[in-house]
Amino acid sequence: MTENPSLSNLLREERRFAPPADLAANANVTAEAYEQAKADRLGFWAEQARRLTWATEPTETLDWSNPPFAKWFADGKLNVAYNCVDRHVEAGHGDRVAIHFEGEPGDSKAITYAELKDEVSRAANALTEIGVEKGDRVAIYLPMIPEAVVAMLACARIGAAHSVVFGGFSADAIATRIEDASAKLVITADGGYRRGKPSALKPAVDEAVARVDGVDKVLVVRRTGQEVDWTEGRDIWWHEITQKQPAEHTPEAFDAEQPLFILYTSGTTGKPKGILHTSGGYLTQTAYTHHAVFDLKPESDVYWCTADIGWVTGHSYITYGPLANGATQVMYEGTPDTPHQGRFWEIVQKYGVTILYTAPTVIRMFMKWGDDIPAKFDLSSLRVLGSVGEPINPEAWIWYRKHIGADKCPVVDTWWQTETGSMMISPLPGVTEAKPGSAQRPLPGISATVVDDEANEVPDGGGGYLVLTEPWPSMLRTIWGDDQRFLDTYWSRFEGRYFAGDGAKKDEDGDIWLLGRVDDVMLVSGHNISTTEVESALVSHPSVAEAAVVGAADETTGQAIVAFVILRGSAAETADLVGDLRSHVSKALGPIAKPKRILPVAELPKTRSGKIMRRLLRDVAENRELGDVTTLTDSTVMDLIQTKLPSAA
Ligand code: WT7
């Protein structure tokens, strides 16, 4: 990918935000960490591993004798669940709330570390009674309820690997994942609450389990109380089996490389990839990054990550990182607009949330709903705001800081992936002078850079592909059952380097700006133009709430830029406005980036994790029949968009 000189002012963002003085003065991590890690990267990680309690301290940090198959802390032994729960109780923090659960219908409950220890122990005993053993795989298909965390930790406690399947996925998706992982147990619920109604989960599990071999038992949490079909001898109520267990369970110490979980990522083509994460290195990096990037003070902070447990963000920053650090956190079951569009802010106010971690797509939705909604709530407890999942447009970043963070909270834009296991590139809230829209620098102990097609590192100001140049503790160990695919997907594009699949550029200070997946780069008249950059330019126009840009085949230019925009409430859809938007982009990015067509639409097609499905928009823009729409949150969105086409300029 070569940088087009006429686009060299892309994303020129002059605004800078220094860390608040009080936060900087008391920050968990200072600028010194970068120096220390640079001087001795492995020594730095060996020191971070001491945040954990090991049954056998590791003497070896990294075994890279068979790259890219890494072993971290290989001769160490630990129990992950003990680290997330028991040790906090032993340290005298048993009364500290681990989870403030907020159900969608408004039910709530606080679970202390002491209570969590009992729950996890009972569940571990129950799994053992059912016959789950070290090394087995357990599929988890649950709503956002505390039992999801308990189930994950119970697996970890007995050395079984969990594979959480997002509660919005179909029977098909569950079946493929159960099969690929050869799971012998599924943990599910009757249902969960979604948009004000109970939404069933068990029927999808029943259908999936009927189709695959090897699942002996299904544990069912009662959440909604709705009717369920029951298979005698296979189905067991969670409360019945766990309540009769003793609350004592002695955690066994496992090797640091014991598999902890498999999490499937869909990718653009082919069958889902089972990303394998292991124990010691994973927990070290999730705990360290949660401590460093959020500046977590476990005695006083109330942390809230709004992700679902079915995504890696929920694994690393609801279950493992925060609990390893003894944090108090909020867990919310439902959607942001049930029963009203201020629900998130009501929750922040109710629990005095100090650290909030959410996604750009959610932030843009709040922007669209209006500034007056968060303004009705007391958000003054907040002190650090995080973003993850896709590049955050500068306008959304600024809105987040201003309307949620009272124009004082640092915003940390954290770049990472299911595969990286933990955050990799992010500002540090007490150190970094923040730039809206940039993830900025690799965290201490992480090595990343941007290279061109020939694998040469680009100079400051250049653009290309993001690569990770050194192994890191929470890296994926392989793709479950498919080492070759692991090599081909991540390690074959650039020799000796991990290819993340993202386009990126370095600015004049060497800070990194993520430009989206490389599949989302358009080639217009021989110039590479990133969809993210054009989208950011569109969203910086006062009439645009959200934008999705695709390259559509074009006879003259190869690809032509087609933009789908959601207008803000007050903006009227006129020919003038469309003309205005085109010149706005042209002014911001140069005439080459001017969209050929701009189509105002009511909604954009998104996956359940909030990623825009550009593939479908490309189908529309190229007048093709739509491809697979099964992973869309709402498949009627595409019908609406297609009705827009005849009027397209
Ligand atoms: C892809 C990974 C990391 C947990 C959630 C997503 C994009 C993620 C950022 C960010 C720009 C980002 C990348 C990455 N992404 N965070 N802060 N800035 N892009 O996990 O589903 O594995 O997706 O999400 O394209 O490769 P995932």
C-alpha cells in the first residue's frame, strides 16, 4: 500500500489533550515504564507476571525456540480462578463488591469477592461431578448475567477450556463451534432479557446439540423463568446442581500454558477460527493492561465495560483482567435504550462509575440520540474513558470526552484483537498527550510498527500495514486444531512478524493511526484510500451522525467511492446537502477522496459486535444480489437501504 501525496493531510488532527494533573501525579504507570520495557522487554514482563500469585514461580519468561509458537512463563504453575477470586479474599477484601449486576428489567444484585469465591467453588464442584476434567472443552451460551463469569471461572478452576458463544448467535453457529472444539458440556440459560422482553436461549442449544455428537450434559441457568423443553438425563438445572455442592474447592495449580479458552472469530471468509489462549501469559497481560491503561485503583474505582461476555473484550476486560486486579465492576444485561435512551447514564450515576469502556459504534449512537440525554444525569464520578473495536473518528472522540467526560476525562483508544488477547496500542491516561482518533503508541513491553508492501518500516508520516514485531504474553498460541492456518493467516505475509490485517499510518511524531481492515482500503484511480478516513471526514460534517464508505467497481476509476450516511435528527435530505457533503470531503481529504455517490439512509448494516458489514453495502453499490445476511443484527436494514437506490445520483 503506497501513500498518496494528495492525501497526506488525511486525518490531520491538531487538537491535543494533556493528562489531567491530578491523574498524572497519582498514575499507576508513568513514562518510565516505556524506558524500562525498552531496556529489558522480557525482564519487564517477568516483573508484570509477579502481579499474579503463582503456585510455582516461573524462572523462564519466553520460550521462542519454535517461532511463532510461543511459550510464556512455561515452568510456572498457577490457578487462574484462584488469582481472580480467592487471593483477594485471603488478602482481606472478601467484603469488596466484585460485581454490581444490573439486569435489564431493573433487578440488581451485588456480589462480593467472598460470595464469588463460594459460587465459583460450587460450580467447579458441580462440573467435576458431571465428569468435566482438566483439558476438556465446555461451551458457554449465556446472557450477560453473573453466572457467565462464574461459569468461565469454574472451568478455569478445574483446567477445562471454555468456549463462549455470543448469546445472539444462531443454533448453526453454536453447532459449528461445539463441533470444532469437541465440547462435551454446554452451559446455557432458559433465556435473557433483551429490549424489554425475555428472549429464549435454550431452543438454539437444543437444536445445536441434536445435530452434533459428544455433548453429554446441558446445564441450564434459570434467568427468565420461561418454559423450556427438557431432555431427561441430559439437561440439569444450574441452581439444583450448584446449590447442593460444598462451597469449598481446592484449586489445583496448572502449567502456565494450560489452555484457558477458545474464542471463535468470524473473519471475512471461511469457517470461524478458534483462537486459543492459555493461562499465565494471558492473565499477566490482561491484568497489567487493565491496571495501566485504566489506571485502576481497586479500593476506590467502579469500573464498567459495556461489552458482551461473548466477545474477547468481555473475556479480557470483564472476567479476567478486572477480577485478577480485584476491581469492583458493573455488569449490565441489556441494551442501551431499554427502557429509555439514558439507561447507560442512569447506571453510571447509580453506581458512581469511574472508568467506562465502550465502543465507537455505541458512542456514535449516543451522538445521534442527542447531547441532552447524558446531560440529564450526574456523570461527575467518571475519570477515565476507554474505546475499543474499531477506529474512533475524531468527532466521536471529542463528543465522548466533552459530553460524557465533562471535557476533563482522558479518552484511551485501545487497539487490540481477539488474537492479541489484550490491549496492544493505547495511550496511557496519566502520561500521553492524547490525539483524538489515534491509538498512538504500543504499550510498554509491546513492539509494533507500520511496514510497506516490501516489509520495510515506513518513516514517520508514512502509511502501510500494522505489524507486531515481538511476541507478547497474551498472544494467541494457535488456531485450535489448525496450526497451518495460524501460520498462513498471521505469519506468512511478513517474515517473522505478526500481520494484524489492519492498515495504519504513522504521523510526524511516530504515533499510530489505525485505518481499518486492509480489505477496507479502496483503490481509486490508482490511489489507496482508506474507508475510515473518508468516513471520518463525513462524520466531521455537522449534518452527519454516521457514515459507511465502500469502493464499488467503476469502469473509469477502478473503484469509485460510495458513501452511506445517517443524517442527524435535524438535517433534511436535500440535493444541496449531498453536494455539500461531497465538497466537504474534498476539502478535508483532497479531490481524489470525493465520494461519487452519497446515499442518506436510516440505518447501517452491522454485525452483532457493531462492525459495519461493508461487504453488503458493496453488494448494494454494485447492484448485486445480497450475500449472506445471517450475522446482521437486523436483516430488515438492507431492505430499507435498497429502496434508496433508484434515487441515487
Ligand atoms: C479488529 C479486531 C479488540 C476487541 C474487540 C474487537 C479493529 C479494534 C480498534 C481500535 C482501530 C480497532 C481492528 C482489529 N479494532 N480496536 N482501537 N482502533 N481499530 O476484536 O473482533 O478481534 O477485531 O478490530 O480492525 O484488527 P476483534
